[in-house]
Amino acid sequence: MRAATWHGENRFTVDDLPEPSPGPGQVLVAVHTAGICGSDVHAIQGLFPLTPPRVMGHEYSGTVLDVGKGVGRSLVGRAVACEPNYGCGKCADCRLSRISQCPKTVRVGGFAERVVLPKQNVHLLPKGLDPGTAALAEPAACCLEGLEMARMRRGATVVVIGGGIMGLLTLALAKAKGAGLAILSDPVASRRTAARRLGADLTVDPTTKDLAATVDKATRGQGVDIACEAVGKPELVATAARLAKPRGVVQLVGVSPKGSTLPFDLFDFHFKELTLTGAYGRGTSFRRVLPLLDKIGGAGLVTDHYPLERIAEAFAHAAAGRGLKTAINPGMPSSRSHA
């Protein structure tokens, strides 16, 4: 079996590894599509704490090839979306479905031809959802978990700073959950176009237009109920705090580099009685987000596809901010790509 091993910076090798076999309660999945996450890009840039060598990739879908003892064979041949990590199942975090916080969590990298996962980590695709779009389930679940932590009410006003895939999914899910006004800010025209397709009421190019003035006008000077920072830059978290209304919520969607500090005046934060939230992981949202991916218009958000052998090129493409979502397709011939 082939898998791409990360060796630090943008260095990868495609290696022949032992063929995985499912044990009791496990399934063997052939990976169809594995998305490159912003945190993966940050890792190769030294901005996210991952240690090489490892097989990366935590946003993937595939087809069940085989099952272990105790798992019904009716799953074989079925298309599934995959939750990439699992915990010990015994600690307080696992009992509360906070698997990402489990000190013994295991993450199974999807930049490989095949993976083995516990049965509970694979979810059958709803009718009409294709495997390529289903690879967005993991990031979409993180976005949904964040909005649920923010306790967004119907009719809420929302601004999303950053139109990468996490920002676009946050915007689309906010509209699906009943946001009354949704504004997205991003300097890239194609991302603003995608945001309008996904339901944005207003889009802003922050290099040519004053975002604060736009929000002020749209909310009649009140500010927004929820201000989402979806880039991972501390200075933009400060912008989100300025845009939030008194007793509003600042939602961390993007992951700021490790070591970043709070970038705003804590007196102002206290004076406005703001709430700061951040969802690190999917919580219980993965299964619930799957039927929403088609509803929100997720088809077409994975814009660029690369074979496993061209993974370094794919990472460079994603790091340059091209397209919306760059993905690895391990079954794609090495001579092909769509970018």
C-alpha cells in the first residue's frame, strides 16, 4: 500500500507500507478524496505543532473494502465519510465526545491508499452526496460545532472574516441554521463569488472597502451577533472583536499559530461583555453535518485534485491560496490532476 509520509517543511515521500488489515470492530477503507486542511499547511510552515515523520490528512472519504470480526459485511462496498481520530473511550473527554482533547487520541492519516478505522468512525453517505464532497464533512463538522458553541439564534447577524473553505462552510452553515444577515470578507474575488452562491447577503473586499463601515451600515450601528475569524491571524481576531455588538460572540474558526496572544484591549473586551469561543474538533457534529453538505451547496467546493505522487505540489498550491479546497485522490493516476 502506498502512503505519503511528511518529513518536515514541504518534504514528502510516497512509500510502500504494509497492507493494513481490519481487526475486531474495525473497517478497511479505500481512500477516495483527502482534503488538505489549513492546519496541514500551517504545519509545513512551522505554525502548527505537528512532529514529522507522519502520514497527514484528516479530511477524507472512501469506500469500505473489508471489515473485521463483529462488523456486518453489509458495509463492504459502501461509500463513507471518515472521522479520522479516536480516543481511549474511557476518559472524561471521550465520555463528553471531545475526542480531540483525549490525551491518548489516535489520528489515522488519510494521505494513503487505504486506512483502518473503528466502525464508529465511518458514516454512510446520505443519498445524493458524492464522495468528493463528503470529504468536507470533517471541516464542516468543526464549523457546525463552533456555531453551536456560539448558540447562534435564528435571525442572528454574522460576519465571517476569511473566505477559505472554513469561512465559506461557516457562512453557509450559519445561513442554513437561520442567520438573518451574513457578511463575508475576503480579498479574493473567486471566494467572494463562492460566498454569494452559498448565501452571503453581503461580501466585502477588505483591500478596497472598509469592512467596519459596511458592518456598521448593515447593522445600523449595532455590530454583529457573531463575528467569526476564519483565517488564523491574531490581528483579524482583534477586527472580529471590534465588529461584534455588546454581548456578542467572537468565534475562532481559523487556528492562530501556537504562541499567539490575545490581540485586543481587554478593557474594551470586558466593557462590551463579549464571549470568545473556539471549537477545536468536531464534538458530536460529524453525523449531523453530513445531510447538510448537499443542502448548503457543498458540491464544487473541492476545486483542485492531485494524485498522491504530487502531494508536495498540491501543498504548494494550497499554501498559495489558490482555489477553494485542494485534495489528494490516492487512486488518481500520477499523470493526471485537476487544478
